[in-house]
Amino acid sequence: MRVAVEIALSDEEVTHLSKLSKSRSVSVRLAERSRIILLADAGMTNEEIGYELDITRQKAGRWRERYANSGLEGISQDAYRPGRKPKISSRKVNKVINLTTQTTPENATHWSQRLMSEKAGISMSSVGRIWKSHGLKPHRVTTFKLSNDKAFAEKLEAIVGLYMSPPENAIVLSCDEKSQIQALDRTQPGLPMKKGRVATMTHDYKRNGTTTLFAALNTLTGEVLGTCAQRHRHQEWLAFLRKINQSTPKDKDIHIICDNYATHKHPKVKSWLRYHKRFHVHFTPTSASWLNMVERFFRELTDKQLRRGVFSSVNDLQTSVMTFIEKHNKDPAPYIWTKSATDILEKVKRGREKLNKLQTV
């Protein structure tokens, strides 16, 4: 009959293993193994230890024996398990990666798991695992545009400076129009979400007109001043500037960040600005709308209010938009700009270098 290895612990070992068995900072496995050794020291058999800890007697005996042979190190480290050898060779993996990144299939613009499976001679699930482990997503593509504005660096530094270190006794407003917002109504009522089924709405819709939102985001507080108009000409832009002028303290300068839309540079707008000296306009570089912080608010408005909205009229749409702004202003949170102008310019420089290399090939 096989006899269990005898365990005789010193007072120091008992104290240390007791701490490990109760500690929440060590792994659950090590805590359990420590309890096995403490019970073995108390004279329990492997079968009794298994019953006490709800484990098999073989498991109790294994860790009892390892502690007897190697001490604490024996229960702290698991035995090396090489696992199953990979069925797909590294050469095949590299082939899939090279095909994915350097070629396109004959009958498509990008590789799918099925097409790559047929090309590489492996299963679709294997293709998926290779792509996932190497961060490859052939079905996705993101857009970009590098600005060709000759004064890009100068405009960038001025705007980022306003975000990260705004001038004293001044208000910085990120302004823009969200034009042609459509009042879309569905042709049939949708069904609400319920357990086991998502909400539904018809794929087709009825157009009930459009509106344009003029918005000014206070970059320091996160509050938004907005108004809706039927059109977005220089007349509406001037009316919005007048609203800003009336809604802000007269003793503060106003720094407005906006894009290069022709409406913002109309002669009548320039004339109005000459008579209102506290207004300072900063234009974003061309093809750099991402630099205008109010775009972040527009995205939030679209995601939370417009995309799934159902509007029977333009008035209904305008009421919904202004209600969203009103609720936003009750608990505003500013968007924090973190990238310095130097970091952005360095990233743009790397992008230009890559584009130049592609154009010279």
C-alpha cells in the first residue's frame, strides 16, 4: 500500500504558508496548495485533504510530494507543458501575412477569410486566428487627408495654443455649422426592443425638410450656444455672431475658431468684425476640420439624438436639437485637448514622408 509523504513544517513555514493560504494578492492556485501542505502537516491523509478542500486525492498527493522535494518553490511553479505542436508552420503564417498586406485577390478589393482560405490552402478559422494574432483587419479601411495649407503650422500652433493655454480675460469658442440636417420620418412605425429582439425601424423614410445648426462650443466650460436656421449663408452667420456678442460678457475678448467656409469670409462679415474689435477669428487649416473641437460635439449630437430620431417636421427636428443642447448645458463637460502642436506636426511630417515615398515609386 502506498504511503503519503510525511510533511513536518517549522514554525516559520507554518506562518508563511498560513499567510499565503489567506492572501488575496497571490494566485488562487498557490493559496490552495498552501492549504494542502498545512493540512498534510496536521496529519491528514491525501483522501482526507481531498474531502476537506473538495479536490481529488491525487491532486493533494501531487502537491504534497512536490513540497517535500522542493519546498515552497515546488508549489509556486507549475510544470512546463509544451502543449500541442502548431499544425500551421511559420512559413505558412508568413505567406498569409504577406498575401494579406501586399496583394489583393483577382475578383475583389480586399481579402476575405474565404478567399484567403482558398488561396493559402488552410481553413477559414485558421486565417481568422492568424489575422487576429497579427492585428490584421482587411475588411476595414480608415480615411485621412493631409492638409496642403501653406500656413498649416502657423494656424495649428495658434489654435492648439488657444485650447491648451487660453488667454486671460477671454472666451475661446469653437464654432461651425452642421448643415442640411434632415428631418426624417419612417414610412411605418417601428417596433420597440424587447427581450430576445432588437428594436426595428423601416429601411426607407420620408424627408420632411432640413435645418442648419450654428453652434459655438466654449472650450473651457463645455457649454454650447446654438441656434437653428433654414439656410447657412453669410446672413445667418452674421446673425449668429450677433447672438454670441449679446450672450457673452462685454468686457471679455472673443476668440472664434472656425473653418474656411466662404460664408465666414464674406465682405459683410469682415466689415462687422472690424467694428467689433473684441472678436478675433482663427481659421483652421484647409482639410483639417478635426482641429475644430465643436466637431466632437456634432458627433455626439448625431450619435445620441439624430441617427435614430424620427421627425415629422422641421420644427420637430429643431426642437429636438435645441432640447439636446439645453440638457447638455445643464451638466457640461469640456473636451480636453491633449496633443501638443509639436506632436501633431511630427505626425504630419511622418505622413508626408510616407506619401512622398509612395508617389516616387
